[in-house]
Amino acid sequence: MKKYLLAGLLTWLPLAITVWVLSWVLGAMDGMFASALSVTQAILPHSAHDWLEALRKVPGLGVVVMVVLLLATGVFVTNIFGQWWLRQWDAIMNRIPIVKSIYSSVKQVSDTLFSSNGNAFREAVLVQYPHAGSWTIGFVTGTPHGEVADQLPGDHVGLYVPTTPNPTSGFFLLMPRSAIRPLGMSVDEALKYIISMGVVAPPAGHVTVPEEVDPNRQG
């Protein structure tokens, strides 16, 4: 009985979690669309309220509107005029007390994580943590800058070491580049390996050894 129950659970659990996550995302989009309709109702005359209420009852319309809005925003901010407008918007937000600290922090993190030009979470590596001889998987988040870089001798990198099975929490480490071992697996494969606690092993990849830089070499 236990074997059959476990087999049934393993069959339905991935589907149930997938449906739950998608339902949450769709519900969040519908909620934002409903909030936008409420604001629009407060601005437009009362004669338009019935038409807006009809839109609120259309299933899935919020998701379609949000996707179209994101695509339109992406097209707008990638041209010259859109980039100029975005700079003006950032300047306004950075002048508002309290708001500027939250806005600038979130923008810096989001630009680092999701920008196609960034290097955050682009590489999975092996690192000895929490003590020598104990290895775990981490993700390169960048290189130290400013005062932190001045206090660290040699070449260092920033690492995010996630916890298992919840990778959204973890530890931020500054490690010498020579102390990490690059992995051939992708970031997605490394995350699966961490979340599954080593059960879902990625295929064997080619581990590249970083080239040693000659300090006497010029340029």
C-alpha cells in the first residue's frame, strides 16, 4: 500500500505544483488588471462603469492585457526616445524621499539578474563551503567593487550559495577565483541538482580549469 501511494503521489505532485504556480501567476495578473480597472472607473464618468464591469468579468482578459502591456513597454523602451523617457522617469523616482531607496535598490538588483548584458547567475561553480573538504554548488554573481575590492588582495568573485531544497535563501560569499571550480552544467541543471538534494543529477559535463593569469604579463 505504501509503495502504491508513493507512486501515485510522485505521479500527481509535479502536475499539482505546476497548476498551483500557474494559477497563482494568472491570479496575480488578473488582480493587477482589476486594480487598473478600478482606477479607471474612478477617473472616467459613471456612464462607462458598466462597460468596465463587463471587461472585469471576461476570463483571462487580465493575462492578455498584461502580456500585451509588457510587450508594448519593451518595444517602447528599446528605442532612442523610450530610453530617454526611461532616464527621465528614473531621475524623477530617485528624487522622491523613501521611494528612491526602494526603487533604486530593486532596479539595480533586477538589472543585474535579468539583463542580457549582466553576468549574474550565468555560471555554476564548485566551492568548498562551509569548511575545507566540503563542496557545494554556487553561482557567480559578479566581481567585488569599490571599498570591498580594495580590501581584498588578488582576484575575487562574488558567489551565491543557495540552501536546499529552497534556493531562494542562501549565503553571499566573496571567494578567491582560484578557490572555485567552474562546472560545465547549465544554471538550470545546477538548480535542479540543488533542489532535488542531489537526486536529479545532470549529465557529465566538461569542467574547464580557469587559465592562470601571469601577473608580469602586460596588457
